[in-house]
Amino acid sequence: MVKAKIAKMVLDKDFVVGEIDDRIFGSFLEHMGRAIYEGIYEPGHPKADSAGFRTDVSELIKELRVPIIRYPGGNFVSGYNWEDGVGPVEDRPVKRDLAWESIETNEVGTNEFCGWAGELDIDVMMTVNLGTRGIDEARNFVEYCNSPTGTYYADMRREHGEKAPHDIKLWCVGNEMDGFWQIGHKPAEEYGKLARETAKVMRIVDPTIEVVVSGSSLREMPTFPQWDATVLDLAYEQVDYISLHTYFTNFDNNLKNYLALSVGMESYIKSVVAVCDYIKEKHGALKTMHLSFDEYNVWYHSRPGMVTPTGGWQKAPHLIEDVYNHEDAVLLGLSMITLLKNADRVKVACLAQLVNVIAPIMTRAVGPAWRQTIFYPYLHASLYGRGTALLPSIQSPTYMTQSFPVIEVPFLDGIGTMREEAGELTIFAVNRDADSPLDFTCELRGFSAYKILEHIVMVSDDPKAVNTEENPDNVIPKKDGDASIDGGAVKALLPPLSWNVIRLKR
Ligand code: AHR
């Protein structure tokens, strides 16, 4: 029996990070691979509804309580004409999607997607094309989606069978415009001016919308953080959020390095906050810029090397269908903890993506849908992580990595979230150590009369174990943790390499 390491956390009801915006539990669906076609939409499927959407997939999405979905891309959007996806389906053009070298039939477009999302009580976070297009198309699109009838584009929507506006509140102006791979990639000055003018005009059409400007595509971009500073300097007054994107890889199969990547995510957030606050001060602005972490996930199983896949000019090709293992679920849990720890500034976050394409939900055409390992930490955070984020004080043994040579990575990571009125407290905790358990104590201050409701543990004898169509419940969480409470302290043994959710109630 390996001796447990000792780790401690303190949660004080008065030490608050901030209110958690529900949109932090958002996700992303792009017209890419089998996310839409054969993912959420498959008219020939035995479980499809009358509109062609798969009810088995919708049920899994409902389980996750996804509050908002970013749509329709991603790289796809930078070559997309929204007009191709509205009106009678039989009249819609079949086009080449240049981002993923696939065929886009446009069977699903704005109205179908908004209708489906509305049924599931999910808000849409819409992205406009600033790659091949500009202000004119963006303003027309906002009118089409949000304006009451009586003018050209709003009346066009009514003619397309949608009298009531979709009332989309959150809009992204472009996607990853700093990336050389992006269709219509631009230098920061050019993009910053275009984003500012586009946002300005979109807000004239609908002053109630909020706008996300494209920050760097990843922290490792050579232009980070100057891109973000330049763009914000030009557009600060017209936008509400700046985007961040991160994809985790484990090409060298080094678990210690891999699980430290959430530490990098944390410092990426802090750096972007610093940029935002620098520009705020420079402008003498009253408004605080918030962060939209609108693409994050593990993405490497499907791409040996960093080669960008293409779809071979097929409809719904099998693109980047990563099969996730237990290690990935633990890292995803760490990412959720990181987002919650920064809930004062991160107001929107989108797990990229939701179905088939680097996704928690997988489907087979004319077959079943199942939950990948990463489904579970996302589910737990979404169900039990809402309310107020508490600032955790953590004392833990640490380890060093090659990825972050100067940072001591704690074996324990965690956060507390509370819903005070409901008398609910949740502790999310990860043991990064694959070799020994953590003897965990969480001292609670201001939570007298709270009792343990359950201790959910996700652990696996095989860190590489995955869920598949044949074995969909190979790695699942169990409510068999040993958490107990005594005199204001929660005690639990956190198994090696585990994701833990300890739920308490008054
Ligand atoms: O999510 C897959 C792709 O990753 C998106 O299209 C793009 O925005 C990012 O590079």
C-alpha cells in the first residue's frame, strides 16, 4: 500500500472569487466533420424528430444542462455566407467549405439551429464571418436574427417561417483572426479596426447585444499578447469580451507534464486579464473587459503531429474524433476548476466541441450515442458548480515539470462553489498524483450545519481506458468516495489520478 500524501484546502464563505456566470458551462458546435450532420442532425435516424434532429443526442445534451452554444464556427465561419443557410432547404446551395475541405449542404442553417437550441432551452452565441466578409453582412445578419419585422432582413426571416426574432444576445466578431490558417487572416491593426466598426454597426441594429472580439488563438502564438493589446486598444469601447482558445496535447505521453497544462491555462488567463486592464487604464475606461474562453479541450489523439486535418471534400467526414481516456477527463476537470477559479473575469467558456468533433458525446450514424470520459467532469461542473466561486487556499506537496520549469505544480487542485440560499456547497478536487492517494482535509469556515450529501469519484485502474460504442460505461464516476465531515473539516482519501466532487448540504 502506497502511503498517502497529505494535502489541505481551506474554504471560507466570505472569501469569494465572484458570481459564476452560467455561460461558463457553455459549449460549441461547428459545421465541421460530424458535429452537425450525423451529430445533432440526422433525419434518417430512427430517433430523429420531425425536424431531423436526433433525440438521443438531445437527451445527452439536456443532461449536461448546456446554457449556451457557440455556432457555426470556428474556422468554418470565416468562409461562410449566412444567407446560404436560410430559406427553403431545397433552394440552398451546396458549397465547398474551404476551412475543412468538406462539402456543406446547408441543410442546417440559422433557423434550424436556433429552433433546435430553443427546444433545449439553450442560448446561441453567434459568430459572424470577418474572414471573407465584413460590416455589411454582419449588420444584415443581426437584423435577420434579432429585429422585429418591418424591414427587409427581418421580413425575410418572417418569410422563412420565423416571425419572432431569435433574439441572440452574444455575438463573436470573427474567429481566430490572428491565425495564418484562418481564411481572411489579418494583421492585428486591420482586424482591430474591422472588429470595432463591425461591432459598432451591429450594436446600432440591436443595442442589447454583447460582442466578443477575437483574442489570440492560443497562448503560444508568436503575436501573443501584442495581438490582444493592439486589438483591444482599437476596439475596447465597442466590445464586451475578448476570446481565448486552448487545446491540450500529450504527444510525448508525459502525464506529469500533461496534468500541469491547467497551470498554463491559469497563467494564460492572468496574462489576458493584465492586457485588458492595461488597455482599460490607458483609455481611462470605466468598463471592465471580461474573458470568453470560447474554445478549450483536449485535442491530440486524432492528430499525430500538428497537421490540420481535411475532409477530402466529403459531406460530414470523420474529422478529429478524439477518443478520450481517463487522463483526459482528469485534465478536463482541472480546466473546469481553473475556469471557476477565475469566475470574476471569465464570464463565458465553451467546451470545444459538443458532438463527435473533439467532443464529450459520440454518435454512430444510424446507431447509438454515448458519453466519452470527458463528459463527466463537464457534467459535474455544470450541475453542481453554479452559484458563487470561493477562493481556495491550498497546501499540497508539489512536483516540477519540463513544461513549466519554474512552477511547482501542486498534486492537489480544487475549488469550492456555493449556492448559499439553497444551502449547497460543492468541493471539486483533483489528485494529480498517479502513484499515491491524497489524504485530503478541507477546512470549512462559515459552513456550520453542512452535511455530506455525496462524494463522487472518477478513477480508473488504467489511465488510458476509454469509453466506446461497445463499452460505453468503461470509465464512469461512482458515488463511492469516503468523504466525511467532523468539526467543520471535510476529510477524504482522494485516490491516485482522480476527479472528485464532494457535495454538501445544510
Ligand atoms: O475546434 C476546432 C477548430 O479549432 C476551430 O474551428 C478553430 O477555431 C480552432 O482552431
